Amino acid sequence: MAFTERYGKRRIPLPGRQQQLIILRAQTFSQQQPPETSVDIEQASEGSSGDGDGSWEEPAVHQLRSTMATQPEPEPEEDTLRSVVITELMSYLEQKQQSDCADYFSLRLKDLSTQEIETILNLTPRQRDYLQQRFKYHLIRFALLHRWELVHEWLEASLQTNLGLTPQQWEAYTSQLDEKQRSLLDLKQQGQPDEKIAKTLGLSMAQLQKRWFKILEQAWEIRNSLVSGSGASTHE
């Protein structure tokens, strides 16, 4: 899962094809891992080999047993970020008094089928579809407005990386922004606080948030679009 989430996120558009190539750099990933040592986990935890050959006196086994006994394996940074995003989204839904959306989200995290979710929540297909659309609305608001920095950091699409766009996508993206949108984007990339940006651009905070939401939404659509050879796109 860690490998898939780390390298399977980026969608690479292929000109002339109605599909995407997901690059999984398995070789690079494996080369970054420490050399493997063959150890029987169950016997290491029990502290004996059962065959008396003395192999359990090896330093690698002692290290494994010590680690298993004294401290849990630390979570990868990306898993930690994912946990924070989930926790923050749950809190956001509760703040918006959307407990049914939070229940729906928790069941989706368990990878349950639509039918199972309907049964557990006692919903008809129509009610479940309405709940799903309401959850999607709040999810987008959370990801593109409420905690956009956290979500984009997790997606590796921060302002420092041009919102996760390739150089060609970034050039096309910025060219479609109007003058005030480009100014807003430049000030955000400079790390200016929202209050100062609003004053500089002559906007209210509500207007600033609305414009920023639209800017992030446009980048989101480009990242998740399927590009054909003719330039047409369809969205997930």
C-alpha cells in the first residue's frame, strides 16, 4: 500500500490515447530499501528457533526482537499525513453537522460495496445516492477551501510544485487565468497572508476565498483529466 500510494498517484496523459499511464517505479523503490535479512517473525517474537542451531544469536535477530518488544514501527510520513487528512475531514463533517456523511465516509474507508453501505445505513438506493452527492460536495469544499494546504501536501500538489502540474500543464493552466487570478496565484506562491493579499487586490475575504477556490478547482480538473490527441478531455 505504501508503494502504491507513493508512486501510483501521478497520472501521466498519453497523447493520442484514451488511457493513462501510471508509472510505478518499483526498481527505484526497492533499491531505496535496506538489504533484506531472512528472519522468521513468529520464532523471533517467541525468542527461540526450535532447532537449536544457534541462528537466533545473530545480531539481526536480536535487533528485530528488541524492536518488536520495545517500540512499534513508525508510520511512513505519507501514512501519517493520510491519517491527519482523514481525522480533519471527520472533524469538518461534524462541525458542519453532517454526521450521516461522516458515517458514509467511514464505511467507504472500509471499502464496503454500495449494497453493504445501504444495508448498514438503512438507506434506499435513491437516499444513498443523495447522501453520496452531499458528501462529495462537502469533500470538495474541504479539499479546495477549508484545508486545501493539508490536502495538497498529501497529494504532493503543493504551491511549491506548481499544484502538481507538469511544466506543459502549468503553462496552459496559467494562460487561462485572468489577470487578477494570476496575481492571486503569484501572491499565494510568495507566501503572503490572505489579509494582505485581499488588501493588495482590493477584494473582500469572501471574494478572495471564492477566487482561490476556483483557481484550485481548475488545477484539480487538469490533474485528473484524460487528454486525447485532439485535446479533448473527460473528467473522472
